[in-house]
Amino acid sequence: MHWADITLLIITTHNTQVEESLWELMGVRLKGFIPASVLPLLLITFFYLGPLVQSALDNPDGFSGELHSALDVQSWRMCVQDAAWLRNQVVAPVTEELVFRGAMLPMLVPCTGATAVIFIAPLLFGVGMTGNFGATMTSYSTKARQNAPVDLQEFCCSCYNVCKLYFNFTVVLAHLHHIIEQLQLGKDNVRAIFLGAGIQFLYTTVFGVFAAFIFLRTGHIVGPVLCHSFCNSQGLPDIGSALSRPQRSAVLICYLTGVLLFLVMLFPFTDPFLYGARPVCSLAASQALEC
């Protein structure tokens, strides 16, 4: 867990006029919890309708076999005893969403605005910090210790600079790790490995936009966490396999239907009316569509 991000957020909330608690700004709250847990997950299920149907067709027992597997208690018991499963489905989604959405978005919203941050946050790669950032942060730390007021927008714009380097460093390391792992296993040639890493990078960036949108529209972190876990379990949709099967037309219709359902229900399922006042939106200088 990158506690430096949360420390910066604590300083921000401690020294400004924001009335909400730290945990509420990070999306950890009770009001609207049930729709925030169910509706975003239903949205991402729509998006994966094609792969889910494809998986059911591959199962000898069909849809009933898939449903039985999903509800099987013994299967779940084996999963929670598997360290790799816990890492991919529980630990990684919770920690990454708390940092990348819960901690970073509230810091960036006052500087970039609610709409821009949805697209900027996943794309902050390859840009360095300004040279005087260390001195600036020292100044803010001194003010915090003295209980002196800190200008929220000025502080968050400084945080914006460190986030650019942070995103660059962590994402490069993550993808480099996967590339090295694949090279060591020798499963593919170098070109295919780098192509796969590029596709994965694009996929994770698109998911970052979606998760940021969900976080701002619902004001909850639980939706991004559950969607993250679901996407980790499903992986990238295998369209190539769908094109090579006998039921190609039916599967492709399911793919298209799922995407259309996702797009049609995106705004209704994330209507702020369902979730009450969203604390993170109180940080925005002006109210955008997402707030």
C-alpha cells in the first residue's frame, strides 16, 4: 500500500474547509452502498456478455454448469486458500483502487476538474516532476505541523506533479515485470510479448477511465474494487476464439449486445440520485456532469 498518497490526502483534508471525513472522500461510506456494489458490477457484466456466453458454450454442462461452478461452496473454499487467487481477486483490487482512485482522484479533482481527471489520471505516464516540488512539499509539511491554512488548489496542483511521476514509475515497473516474466518462461517471441504488453497497457488504461468515472459518479470505492476483481478474473475478451467457433454469429451478437447494453445503461446505472451526495465532488471548483 502506498501510504504516501494517503498522507498527502490527510494533509489536504486537515487544512482546508472540506467537511467530509478522509474515508468519505476516498469513497468508503455507507450511504448508497448497496447500489454502488451491485450496479457497476452489473454494468461490467453486460460488457463481458460475449465472453461469458462463450465460456458457457465451452462448458460441457452449458449455462447450468457455469452457474453451478459460480455457486459451488467447495470451489470458493479452494479459491480463498489459494494465495495467487487472493492476490489477483482481493488484495490487488482493494489496494490499487484505494490508491489510484480513492487517494489520487480527490487530490487531482481540485486541480484538473472532475471531467478532465477521468481521462488524465490513467494517462499520466512519462512526464517528470517539476524541480522545486521537494521544496514545495517541505513548505506544506511545515504549514501542516503549525496548523496553518493551506490553499487546496495550490496544494493539489503540486500533488498533480508528483502523481505524474508516480504513475509513470509504477506502471512502467508493472508492465516491465510482466515482460520479463514472459521472456523467462520463453512462451512466445519477443515481438509477441511486447505486443501483448502494449495491448494490456491499453486495456488497463481504458479500465482506469471507467473506474474513475464510476468513482466520481457514485462516490464509492466499492464499485471500482468489484469491477477490478471481476476483470482480473475474466482477462481480455478472446475475440479471435469467438471468430473461429461454429456458433460464431450467435457469440458475436452477444458481444455486440453486451457492449450496447453497457453504453445504454452507463449513465442510468451511475445516476448520482441513487448514491446521494458524493464527498469527492465537493472538491471540484465547478460542478461537472460527473458530479
